[in-house]
Amino acid sequence: MHEVAVIDDPGAAEVSLDPVRARLLAELAQPGSASSLAQRIGLPRQKVNYHLRALERHGLVELVEERRKGNVNERVLRATASSYVISPNVLGDVQPDPEDSPDRLSARWLLALASRMVRELGELITGATQARKRLATFAVDGKVRFASASDRAAFADELATAVAGLVSKYHDESAPGGRDHRVVVAVHPYANPDKATGKEPS
């Protein structure tokens, strides 16, 4: 089972967004049968089987084993990943394109960049999996508290200068066998669900 999988097929995306099927995917982080799932989520086994077939048809769940239980063969399934991300590819021509209106101060442009990253990583992961190779990536995730808007602006300028310097230092357009890499650096307000709902953190 993968930790995260990218869904890039419109049919699979539609199937995964159904509330019952999404619940089944969550339950199938651990292997289970239609009978055991029916008991856990409170639906008839036949209905659970119907949803499981749809999930299996789109590669979102996989067969672990078949075992005899009474007079029937019980199929034990599990989700193919612990969690899923839907690629913007499923939106076709209306997926966001960061080349349309590049603006490093625009939150919507940042969203378009993030969408492109999901799409490209999904395609790269698929290719690396098929080739049975490890995908070379690197990421940094952190949190910084600015005392003022001017400090935030100064930080952004220094960060842009530092990144530009590193790119200039290591970029080699004529390197034989070299491979281009995408560099994306983002700064945005920290999303705090407790503040959004007015609740104090527990």
C-alpha cells in the first residue's frame, strides 16, 4: 500500500468522491471484507459489495486474499493507498495553468502552481513506479512568524535572491545527460482551523 496516491482518471475521481465509497476507502486502510465493512458502516452487504466493485474497477482497492467462509468465498480487499490526491488532470481544459497570469504576489497564482505540482508529481510517480525506480525529490516545510508586513516583504526579497543565486550557481544548460528540475518556493499565511472556527486549541 502506498502512503499517498494521485488519482488522474476522471472516472476514478468521481468514484472516490462518493461519500460512501470515500468512507470505504478509509476503512480499507486495513484489509476487510464486504461483510465486515457492512457491520462497521451500517449498510447491507450487497450494497457494500456494489460500491467495492466500483472502487476495484478503478484501481482504488485491491484483492488481498480469498477465503472460504461457510458456503461462499469471501474476498478480502484493501485500499491501494492510505490517502489520495485528485490531480487537476481530471479537469481537462479547465485545470489551472500558472503560465496564464504569473504573479508571485497572487494567492491564486500560488494555487495554480500547487495544482501543477500535483499534476506533474502524479505523472512522475506513475512513470517511476512503472520503471521500478526511485523518484528523486526534495522538499522543505517550515513555519515563520513575521512581526510586520515589512519584515515579510524583506524576507520574500532575501529568499528570492538566495534562490536565484543557488539556481545560477548550479544550473548548467550544456551538461550532457543533465535533467531539468522544477524549483517552487512558496510563502503563505499559516492556516489555523482553530482560529477559523473561533475555537481555542485543545
